[in-house]
Amino acid sequence: MEHIAGAIKKLIKKRGLEKGINQQKAVEVWGEVVGQKIKEHTEPLEVKFGVLTVKTTSPVWRQELQFQKNKIVKSINKKLIKTTIKDVRFI
């Protein structure tokens, strides 16, 4: 008899749901990746086609995070152990 976790992984892979699950994980790990200070001024909203949309509390934060975007993308993908996020859009 197969362990339930293995069966679920096979089902997820068979149904092509891995990408969507990884994208949701990117939203969930946002605060862990960027740290408490940035987390307090941002809210990850969604991921579509590999682009994570993040709401910021002000234009100043939006500008600052634009400068850190490449580092943030790399950190998220490293945390997920997979290239899931291609870009971050700050609004």
C-alpha cells in the first residue's frame, strides 16, 4: 500500500497542478523571504504567469523595492527550490 503523501504528489503531478501550487507558495513565503520590515509595508496579492503582484503602502516603498526586485526574485525561487517567479510587479 502506498503512503498517502506519495499518492497526492503523483496526483498533483499527473493533473499538472505543480506550477499553481508553487505559485501559491511564493505568496506564502513572501514575508519570510523579504523580512519583517518590508513585510509590514507590503502585501503579496497573486501570481499570474510567473509574475508576483505585491501591493505597497506608499510610492516610496514601491520605488525602493524596484531596486531590490532581482534579489527578491532570486530569493523566492531559492526558497521554493524551483524557478517559479520570473518577475515582481509592485503596485
